[in-house]
Amino acid sequence: MLTIACLSLSGGQGKTTTAVLLAKSLAQKGYTVLAVDADPPKQSLHLPRK
């Protein structure tokens, strides 16, 4: 099992965007992906899923 984390204490660094696009890309290549948003604002829940 491979674990990838996008971490930074600073805001506005593109962590959520990077994590969501990485998860989408890996899923499109056939990998099983679990994305967890531990950031309090939960911004990834508001991004398009297409």
C-alpha cells in the first residue's frame, strides 16, 4: 500500500487542489484511491467530481 500526503501548515498553498487532482489522476489510471480531507474547512468537498 502506498500512502501520499499533501501537507503544509500554511494556508493557500494548493494542498487541496493538488490532492484532489492527484487522486483523480491515479483513479483514472486504475488505482484504488481513498482521499481524506482532514483540513477543517473541508474545501475538497466543494470541488467538482467529474
